[in-house]
Amino acid sequence: MTEVLVRSRLVPNIHLIRLRAPGIARACRPGQFIMVMADPESERIPLSVADWDADEGSVTAVFQIVGTSTRKLSGLAAGDRLHACAGPLGRPSEIGAFGTVLLVAGCYGLAALHPAARELRRQGNRLILLADVKSRPLLYWEDRYRRFCDRIVLASRDPGAAFQTYASEAVAAVAAEEGRLDRVMVSGCAYLLAAVSEATRPLGIPTVVSLNPIMVDGTGMCGACRCSVGGSTRFACVDGPDFDGHQVDWPELFRRRAAYLEEEVRSLCRFEKESLP
Ligand SMILES: Cc1cc2nc3c(=O)[nH]c(=O)nc-3n(C[C@H](O)[C@H](O)[C@H](O)COP(=O)(O)OP(=O)(O)OC[C@H]3O[C@@H](n4cnc5c(N)ncnc54)[C@H](O)[C@@H]3O)c2cc1C
Ligand code: FES
């Protein structure tokens, strides 16, 4: 059982959860994730580690409500207990002195890239955040990113936004303005990862995506997170989650992510005690 220290709403549909997890906090590195179970009946779901505090012994994740498990997490309060929390899992992100790095983030990805931003800054990179949000009020943690980033660019569908479009369509313009991008890192929904990878491919910019296939055990044993990268089979939980976005077989990833759609809808209806429409 893992104690919930904080559970709060950041913006509509996106919540923060801070857990007492001293072992994870001591070992965690940017790009890694935890597997959590809200209660004994819940599925195990992966959440990126958004922050940690080794002194307090706490780990923070940020999640978007999409189905039953995330809905359950959003109902927890400080003092409640999670049935299980395991981690840190996955390979840490590769962080180096790359030069100019563009971080592209949407929904939970803004929080997921936060530890990498902090570390990239420490290593002296020039950092630009390109945040993809439907509308400006949905942007969270701007204050945190201001500490690390040289520029924050918003791609939103608001009239008057700097880029009134999706982040993937703004990448080329940001690259042209900067003159040179040495690396792009992307986190958020699978469509954002794929679209940004397609946008950077013709520009020849190395692009690392934090891949999000369905995971079950998170330790390389079940095969649920199988994906194809550069023609080879990889398990995202142990070989990733970071991969070269230009090498990912995106159609396969989308197919596998949608494998349980019917069960997910049924589960949510059961949880909300509603029958299917
Ligand atoms: C390495 C990794 C890190 C992630 N980090 C975050 C994060 O920091 N914040 C966040 O909000 N989300 C994150 N996700 C996605 C998150 O795990 C799913 O949104 C969550 O599992 C959905 O569960 P649900 O029951 O609420 O929704 P469901 O209704 O069960 O599923 C909704 C959709 O989420 C995906 N999904 C469902 N179950 C899983 C699963 N076990 N593993 C992965 N994807 C699943 C499927 O595409 C599905 O169609 C991450 C995924 C991966 C693989
Ligand atoms: S989640 Fe089971 S092998 Fe990756």
C-alpha cells in the first residue's frame, strides 16, 4: 500500500498525485515511469514520473482522466492509499550537452518532460518548450518551465495564439526561427508523437519520443507493450519508453493501443453504474 500525500486538479481533466515512495524517489531518473494500481480490482497503469523529492521520500505523477483507472485515481485524497506502486521502471532518457533542444509536450507530457528539462538545463543546453494545448487556460506548470527554458512557445487553437495550430505543424517554423535544432524530445498522446516525428523527419532532426503502448507488468515479461522500432521487436517497458520517433512503426502502435477499446468502454460504464448507450 502506498500513501497518497497530495491529489489535486491542475487544469480540467489533468490531475497531480504525490505519493510516499522513498525507494523510488532515491533511484528515479528523467524519463522513467511507475506502475500504479488504485485498488485491488484496478488494472496496473504506467505513469511517467514528473518529479521526485528524495529528502521527503515522495514521487509526483500527473495524469489525464481517460478511463476507469485514471478516474479512480482522480477520486483519491491525501491520506488515502494506493493498492500498489512499483518503480522506477524503464530506461532513463539519454541526457547530454546536445546544444539546442526542443521539447514538444501535450496533455500529461508537459509533466513527463519536466525532469528531462531540469537535467538538460543543468547540462547547459538551450531549451525551447513547444506546448500543445487546446486552449491557453489548459497550460499548466508554465512557471516551472520558465526556470529552465529559454523560450516557451504555445501551439493552441485559441484565436491570437502565436501558433494557432497543432505543435506538429509549428515545429518547422520553430526550427527555422532557431536556425538549428540539435534534438527534439516529445511526450504526450500517441498522435502528437507520430505527427511530430513526421514533421522532423524531412528536417533531419533527431527525435526522441516517449512511447506509450499498453503495458501490463512493466517489467518485460508479458509482451503487452511490444512495438516495432527500426524493424526490430522491442518492449517499451524495458527497452524504452524513449525511442527514435523516425524508426517507430506507428500504424502498429495505434492498432495495438486500440486493442481493448470495447472493454475499456464497458469498464467505465460499469464503474459509473451506467449501461452502454
Ligand atoms: C510509459 C508510459 C507512461 C505514461 N505516462 C502517463 C502519464 O504520466 N500520465 C498519464 O495521464 N498517462 C500516462 N500514460 C498513459 C496511461 O497509462 C493511460 O492513459 C492509462 O493507462 C489509461 O487507463 P484508464 O483505465 O484510465 O483508461 P482506459 O479506458 O483503460 O484506456 C484509455 C486508453 O489508454 C491507453 N491505455 C489503457 N490501459 C493502458 C495501460 N495499461 N498502459 C498504457 N496505456 C493504456 C489505451 O490506449 C486506451 O485506449 C503513460 C503510458 C505509458 C506507456
Ligand atoms: S508491459 Fe509487459 S512486457 Fe512491457
